[in-house]
Amino acid sequence: MDYGFDDDGEADARSEISNASSDELELQANVARHDAQREAFIAQQRADASNQSLRPQPGPPAVKFGARPHRKGRKLGPRKAAKPTPDILFRLSLAREAFERKDYEDAIKMIGEIVRINSETYNAWTLLSTVHEELGDREKATMCLMIAAYLVPKNIASWLHAASYALQGVEDMDDGPEKDTALERALTCYSQVLTTDKSSIEARTGKADVLMMQGHAGQALAQYQRALQYRPLNIRTVRNTADVALDARDAKKGAEVAKRAYRNLIDHLQSKGTVEAEEGRFEWSDLRIYLEFFTILEQWDEGTQQLKGISRWLLGRRAEFFWDRWADDDREWDLHDDRRVQVPEFEPAQHPQDTYGQGLPIDLRAKLFVYRRKLGHEYEAMLHLRVLDPTDESIMNQLIDFPDCLKDIAVALIEGEQAEEALRYMNLYKQIAGMNGEIAVDADVLVAQGRCHMLLGDKSAAEECFIAAIEDDQEHIEARIQLANMYEGEQEQEGREEAFLLVRQALNLEASGTGERKKGRRRGPYGPRKPREKREGQKERKSKYVPRRLINAEKRKQQDLEMTEVATKNYQAMQEVRDRVVAGDEQATEAWMKAAKDLIDDFRSYKEFYPWEKYIKYLGYGGTVISGQSSAPARNMRLAAMAERLQQNLAPVEGQEVPPRLPAKIPQEHRGIPFDQWLDVFLEYAFSLVRAGKHREAYVVCHAARDSIIWSAIEHTFLIHVAWASCAVYAGDEETCVAIARYFMRDYMPGTDSYRMFAAMCRVCQTPVSWYTSGPAQKFILRQIKTMDNIQLKQQPGHLRDIGLDICLLTIYGHILFSTTSYAYALSYFARAASLDPHNCLVNLSSGLAYLHYALKRQATNRQYLLTQAFAFLFRYYDGRLHDPQVTRGERQEAHFNIARAYSLIGLGNLAVDYYKKVLAEAEEASWEGAPEEGVLGNEDLTLEAAYNIRTTCYLLGDVEGAKAVTERWLVLE
């Protein structure tokens, strides 16, 4: 009988194992890592034995397993280890004697000497493992056992022993590297066994157990399926399969697998007339587990029949098959014989009364009540409910052991709109939880209680219960759905907005599969749910969205006051450490950033400050929901339809502009902090993030400040974008620099200053010019130029100078084309710029360099003409620089240096040297005068660059003495 999924299910399981279709592929990474660890460990032992430093030992190269050539008559595979020599046997005996007299240091030295002589001595590694175990070093002991197992790779017992040793005490370990390492080593050992013997049930189940402890439920389920193919009647394997199936991502497919495994086991045991299975016996707890899967699959009728039939078998009445004909009632399980005697085949004296209704466990009777309610059999359900009277002390004593069934009863009663009756069972559950500290009043109980209050018309109490359920379990889906249903009925738009957020959050939880897995593991089949214990240092996952109370005004006001108090404390903490942060105190900086983050999260969670689409995008609920085709697999069509209905009511009509949602009276502060100071917090926090290397997070903060309707004034948006640009420049992010510069060129102040800012930001980014010359940037600049051309066409003749043509814009686009080696096209834009300002030094320099580089191209036509044009523009630039009365010494050096570089490009080194010398002459003149020169480039010195180029040119031309003289004069570091 097949115990696996169908073809699609097997594909799903294999996809969770990273497409590894066999155990050999799974092991490749682990084996390589452990081989490296083994070699390092062996080298360490050799070094310790010879009292030398850790380094490779001389000797013949090691022979790898399987590396020997195939010869006729020889088997392929790992060679057998050589028999220990008498010398090694003698040393082993000495090591054992040292171990027996507890001289562990001496034993380790002797074993190290053995390993140095022959590292493939199996008994040496096992003895070394024992020594380390006695010394309390379990990590080294485990490594030694694994190395020993590698020496005999076909010895299954060695691998199993190493795996079991690695797992000793792992359940008591806290989550961390130690536990992870132990589980990985055990997984490697079990996988190695399966490469040798795929039918090893111990290795298969052991590997599945390890995967389950690692949290890989899907992979563990696949391993248990394979184990069931070899030993389908092993009850321990069946139980583990069921346990993992409840944690599987697809709960229904996992339930089918586990249910099929249990059904096969039960059929076999019933055919043999026994409850004794392999490694255990079938018990009532197994029946409870089995019935959980009928609940998950919503197979109420089949679950009812299985419950009755298996219970009859466990009570010793399997031969009474005639009860199966009474499928629509449960008279077999009545407390008295009043209805049973109406069945002709029933013989009252054949079996004791406690094998009928009195012998049915109380939780299974509760299960029968739920099933009958689901099937619509109200009369049978009410008969069971009479037995489950919460006021009966004897019933209450039985329910203490199975308190979770009270929740199932209450939910079934709520679905039948019997709220008062459901509250009786909920109160009994709370009473039992108060007496037993191991039982928790969890989110399921709070949701059920809230639904009771809704039926009774107490919306305020219901709201408190649903919100408390979400606070108890951040991933509880049902609580969000119930709260959304309540808020959807509110007349104000705020209620519908809250309902939409709750539904989208529920859909996101469904998409991740978290809610369904938690639903499957709502309680363990063996007993009640215990309170959740938070490990030390474990962070609790918090949602960005906190449900707001709309019904209970007092609680809502109290919540706002508490949040205001927290925000005030955070702001005060930031002010207290500000001076230390400026001084560079790392601890103070960390405290400041933590307080700032809390403040910003609080601000962003206040939806009145953001447009609706921006607010839901911040919460992670952006995008549209289409009924039946949502991005998340909805639990039912009702949830998806509700999300779509709410979104249509809230979203604007396509193409319609939505005015900002400003309050009737715009406040000047929030949480007692003025909005200008809030903006300072946003921008300073962004600077702190980018200095910490988190530039993406810094962009998010700047984006949040820009999206807020509070800071929509032009001075605020300008400040935000300047801060955003500063973060991008600091991070060297040219893409973001280009995007922000486009804002200044398009929206803020189109003109020369914006274009220069664009060029400057791209210049200071120490990255390739990929985004400066990208397609979007080129198209944007070209659109600006076309706009100027359109304006020019509309001007009357004679007004050419008044049309607003911008030389800077033409030059930038020419530089973009120049950077992409499109020199011919770049020259046309430089020519347009030159026609507007013939004496502009930058335009002349750019034109000259474009001609020069164009002439150096392989397919350049009329190269002499291009060079002539190049130097004509270059010397026009050169003369303009030197004859400018306001020119600085640094700008004269720049002119000399650029002409020298131009001559160097075409190979005229002798001419280039003359201009490089002029750069040095400018430097000597400055040193004689001894006064620094003013100007933007006045202090920029090109002396070193010029001297280095002279030295290189002299050396290439054979003037070694000249190169030496220049080096000694200008390039010696003092």
C-alpha cells in the first residue's frame, strides 16, 4: 500500500529538499565540510603528538576513497584499511592502559602519535573519542566518532552510534550554534547510512526526527513516508508521521498521508485481533490523533463512523458489526439501554455496561457532539450535550483532563447561536485553567468568548476579546476575521478602513502558511495546550499594525495616552544622549537610534498622516485583491470577497484624484512633539542609518517623510530630498542620486542650478557612470532639451536670446553621449552650446576632447581634420584660461595639464613635457611667494601628477637621467 502523496504531493516534498532527488545529492555539501574538519582535526593531532606547530606534515600524498584505478578482479569502492602493524597495536595497548588509570593527557599523546603514524587506525579514533568524552568535551568526542565512521563507511553501526551520540542531550540545549551543529552532524551520519542501506528504518526515522527538530516539517514528512514503505506497521513511525503532518505547510495533504498510515495500521491490527503493534500498542491517544485529521479535512461523517468503530474495537466489542447500520444515530453510546434494546441483535448481558456509553472517554463524546452538529443531526447532538453537563461534578472531574474539548463544544454551540450555553463551557474552561497552571487561556478561547458577546449584543466586550486574542497570538487569523466583520458594519469610514487592514493581514498570514500550521497544531493530541514559554533572548515577533478600538471609547483613549507617554519618554531619551552621540559615543548612538526608530514607527502607524494607499503599502498590504484570484490562497471565498468589497468601498475610482485626508483642524504637534522636530527625527535617523551602512533603510525613512501629508510644503520637501541625496552620496549610490536629481530638475527648480547639481552628485559618487549614462537618464535630459526646442519654435524671430536655452543642459547631454563614446553626436550638442557662449572654457574643452577622442577611433574619417579641430578648441580653452584676469594659479595649472595630456594622447611626448614643466613652474612660483591663493580651485595642486607624467615620458623616451632628476626633485616623500 502506498503511503506517500500523489505525484504533485511528492513534487512538493522534493521541492522543500532543494531539488535533491537522492540522499547522495543531499550529502554533498555536508560531506565536503566534514572532510575538511576531519583533515584539520587529524593535522591537529599530528601537531600535538610531535610537539610542533600546526602545518602540513611531509609524506606521501593521501589516497582518496575510490581513487585507485579499476583493475581486473578488483572491486571498486573504498579500499579496506590496512591491518594495524605490531608497533601500532603496542601503542594502542599503552594508550588503553593510560586511559584505564585515568591518565588522559598521556593517552591523548599516545593516540596522537598513532594518528601521526597512520591516521586511518579505527580503534585509535574510537579510543580518542572515549577520552574526550571522559574529559567532558563532547564536540571533539563526536568528531572523533565521525572520523572513525568515515574510515569504515559501509559499517552502519558506526554511523548510527555517532548519530545517537551527537543527539544526546540535544533536547535540553537552547537554540543556538551548539544545537544546530549537533543536529547537522547527526543528519550527516543518518544520511551516510542511507547511502549504504536505503531500507534502514532506524536511519530513516532518525533523519526524519532530526529534520523535525530543525523545523523542516515537509522534509521530515517525506522521510517518514519512505520509512513507512519499509515498515508500515511501526506505530512509532506512524505517530511521528502524524505529528509532522500537523506542522506541514499544506495541512490537508499532510493529513491525508497520516490518516492513510493510521488506517493501514488499524486494519492490520484488527485483522490480527490485537492492539499490540511494532514498538508499542494502539491506545486511546492514537485514536484522538487519528480523529484530528478528519477535523482538518472536514470529513465529519467518516470521522463519526471511525470514532464509533475504533472505540468499539478498543472496548472489546469489535464483533458487533450490526451497529454500523445505525449510522445516523449514536444509540450504541447511550448511558442506558433504552434505545439499544430496540436493536434486535443487541444482547444486554453479553458485554458489561462500561463497554458502551459509560466506557466512551468524555473527550470522544464531545467529539461526537461536534461531528453531529456539523452533520446537522441536532437530536443526537443534544443527547450528547446532556451527558456533557458542565454543572455535573463527575463530568467536570473528567473534563479536567481534557479541557480543550470544552472549546470545541463552545464553538459548536456558537455556530448554532447558543451563546449563553457556550458561555457556560467557556467559564468552565477558565475555571479549570485557573486551577491548573499548565493550561492557558489562549487566543482560541478569547475568540470564542468574543463571538459569544457578539451574539449577546455586547460589541464592546467582544472587541476587547478579539483584540486580546491578537495580542496573545500575533498570527491568529480567526481573531482578525471576527474583528473585521464587526468593524465592517460601522457607519464611519474609519471602521471600514480598520476592517480592510485586518482582512489583508489575515490574507498575508494565510499566504505565508503560518496561520494554517498554527491551526493544525492548535493543541497537541496527547493533552491540553500549555502556556507559551519565551526563551531567554528570544525576540517576540510584532506586527506593524495594531488594531484600534473603535467601540470602547474609554479603552481607546487610554491606549492613546499610553502611546503618548511612551513617545514622550523616547523623545526625552534622545535629547539626553544627543551630546554624547555628537561626540561619537557608540553606546549612546545605539540608544538614540533605538528611541528614534520607536518614534518613527509610531508616527508611521498613525494613518491620518498618510494617504490611504501609502499607509497600506507601509503595512505591507499594497496591491489589489481579486475575488477567487488573490495572491494568497484564501481559506474560503468569503474572506477574499470581503477584502475585495472593502477595497472597492475605500479605493478611489480609476483616474480620479483623491484629495489629502487632512483633519478638520490641522494640528501643530503629535504626541506633544512639534512636527518640525518630528521631521528632524526622521532625517537625523536616516543619517544615522546610512553611517551605519544601512542605506536602504535610510531611503525608506526619507521616503516615509516625503509621503506624509504633514510635510507637503515646498520647504519641507526640499529639505527631505536634500537629506535623501546626502544619504545617497554617502552610500555611493549613483542610481538614487540620479533619481533624486531628477526631482530637482523636474519639480523643484528647473534650471541651471538643478542641472549642475545633477552633474555634481553623479561626479562625487565613486562608482562607474552606468546610471549617469543610463537610458532613463538620457531620455529625461533629452526631453528637457526638446522642451527648450519647442519653446524656441514658438518665439518670434529676433528673440533667440530670450528663449531660455540652457548651456548647462546641452553640455550635460553632450557629456552623457561623450561617456558612451558617441563622440559625433556629442559634438552636435557641444556645438549648440558653443553657439550660445563661444568663450565658455568648459564648452571649448569638451569640444576639443570630443574631437580628439573621435580622431583616435579606429574607423575615424579624415583624422587630420579631427585633430586640427580638437587642438583649435583646446587652445581656445587654453587662451581663455590664461587671459582671464580673475584666473587663479590652480586654474592655470589645470590649463597647462590638460594641453599636456592632449599631446600625450596622440603620442607627442616631447610637446607634452613642455606643458608639464609649466605646471611645475607654477608650483615653484607659488613656493617662492609663499602665499596661498584664493578661489575654488586655488589650492588644487597638480604638481605630483605632472611630475609623474614627466618621469614616465622621459623614461619611455630613454632619458633616464632626466627621469631620475624629476623624481628626486618632485616625487620624494619627506
